[in-house]
Amino acid sequence: MSTPRLLHVSALSLGLAVTMPGCAIYDAIHNKCGIHGCPGDLSITAKIEAQLEQYPALEAPNSVRVQTLDRVVYLYGLVDTDLERQLAESVATEAAGGARVVDSIAISNLGR
């Protein structure tokens, strides 16, 4: 096998190895909870989104999104400062009612 082809095959194998665990987690949740998600996930998301709307600092141009999967809340999006990221995480944690919160919000540093 030529070196470029070997590198391509190695890269493809590595990419599949990295993405497969994520697929396995999604598949396990899908099998456990069904196509519409686990009971309560939608209400947790709605409750957190409603609470986040109460904070003008998190409005546009900031963008915080919420998704709940098997009672784990995922926050993602973009805010201007670390203080706004901490605010969003704090509000979500309080509103989540015991669900775990994973914060993946990025900071644009525009509001330093």
C-alpha cells in the first residue's frame, strides 16, 4: 500500500474510532427512551429556556442553546464574557432540578 493511501486509511480509522463512542451513547439513549427522548427531557429544556429568557444579558447578540438528553442538560452557544457564561450555567443548574449540566458555551471576548 502506498504511503498516501496508508495515511488516508489511518486517518479514516482514527476518525471512526473517535466518533463511534458518541454514536454508541446516542444509540443507547435512543433504545432506552425512544425517538422522542426520555420522559421529562422536553420539560427540563423548556424550564431552563424560560429561565434564561429572564436575563437581558443573555439576549442577542448572545446565543445560548439548551438540549436535554436522558436528564443531562447540554448548554452550547456563544456569549460575550465569562461572567455571562457563568450566569447561563448557574441559571440552568438551578432550573434543571437535579439534572446534570454540561456547559459548552464559548466566549467571544467582545465584551471584555
